[in-house]
Amino acid sequence: MSQQAHPPYEAAEPETPNLDFAGTTPYEDYVKADVLTHLQHTLSDDPGEMVFLVTTQVMELWFTVIVHEWETAAQALRADDVPTALAALKRSVRELEALNASWKPLGQLTPAQFNSYRGALGEGSGFQSAMYRRLEFLLGEKSASMLVPHRGAPRVHAELEKALHEPSLYDEVVRLLARRGHAIPGSVLHRDVSARYEPSDAVEAAWTEIYSGDQNAELARLGEALSDVAELVWRWRNDHLVATRRAMGAKAGTGGSAGVAWLEKRARKNVFPELWTARSHV
């Protein structure tokens, strides 16, 4: 008996995928995996250094994605497009969770393990990360002095200087509150955006009013998305602090930083401060 033919709408599944390409694979052309996997150049003989280096590089990639999301959200808020901003913020929450999980391979380093390759870092330190600095600038943590380490890299310095003088994500949020009828004073709306954002009683009052109303309203949902972001940034800072304290105690950090003392100071700072203080008045 002859084998029944496949119906015309049911194509036979190939036994193997296409394996023959004239040049590099389409996957490589898109992902650039060969570039990514050959960027690891360890400077010590310690096998643990590879984990440290790759984890740090992965963190830099997550910084890049999160900066993209927050810039997308800021641009959308500027155009009164809250749904697009909310979508970007919600994506960034999942990305922040992945970023924070990056501490897992490093979070239990003993002093001896860290010291085995710490010398390879030289004057290198995480606070010199330009992409992390852009992330902090978007949160309103502005400081012109943080451009100084990048003077020798013109493109990076120009990108940071541009970010310094642009409104932060939270500046765009506060301006949206004003356009939606909340009494935000001119001193806040027209502040020098290259300076660190300082809490405002008027902005706190606006969030108090928003949280005292319909919890499904657009601005309330925006506030909660921002709170999710702020919480995960706080967790990132604390995980960094704990990992550093475990690996090196209270010793001075690389690059001339104060190490744990510097991280403790950062961990005490709230992102989007009025979103937290307003809750005491609802």
C-alpha cells in the first residue's frame, strides 16, 4: 500500500535546520557572539577572575538596556504618552531583577578569593562605569564631577555631558504632574537639571493627592511603576554593599574610593524620594 501523501497545507518537517551559509551565520551577524565571547582578557592566573570579569561585563550590558528603557520612558512622558512610559518602566523592572541577580556569582567571595586577583584591577573601580553613571543621572543623581574620570574618552565624555544637562526621568515625571494640574512650583519645574534632584514638599503633596485617589488611575499606576524601579535600585545598592563588605571588609576601595563607606552612603539614598515620604500622609 502506498504511503499517504501529506495534505497540501502540512509541509514535511525538515530533519535538520539549514547548516550551510556562505559567510558567518545570521545569528552571528545579529548577536555578534564571537565579539562578545572574545572580550575577556584576564590579568591574573586565578581561575576566579574570569567569573568576576564576565559578571562585570554582563552588568554593563544590563546598564545599557536599562538606560535605553528609561530614556524611552522619559521621552514618552515628555509627549504625555504615559502608556508607552509604563511599558518601558515595567520592562526595566524585569531587567533590574536580572541585573541584581548578577551579584549571585560574586556575593559570597571570601577576602582570600577576591585578593587573589584584586591586584589585576589596578585603579579600576565600578564607580568609573560611564553607563552606570548615565543610569544614575536618569534617576536624578547628577554630579558634574563624575565626568572627570572620562575626560580621556571624548565620545564617552560627550555622551555623559549631554545626559548631565538633560532632564532626568524623574524631572519628566514631575513636569507631567504639573501638566496634569498638580501645583508644582516654578522653582522645581525650572530647576538646574544638571544638579542633583532635591525633595520638594509640593511634589510630595502631589503624590499624596494621587495616592489618596483612584488607585487604578494612570498617575497612580505610574507612581507604582516608579516605586518598583526605586525599590530594585535600592536592592542593587545594598547587594553591592553586602558583596563588597564580604569580600574586603572596610578596606579602601579600588580607584581611590572609600569602599564600603562610600557604598553605605549610597545605600541610604532613596530614589524618587517623595514617592516614599508621601505614603506617610495617605
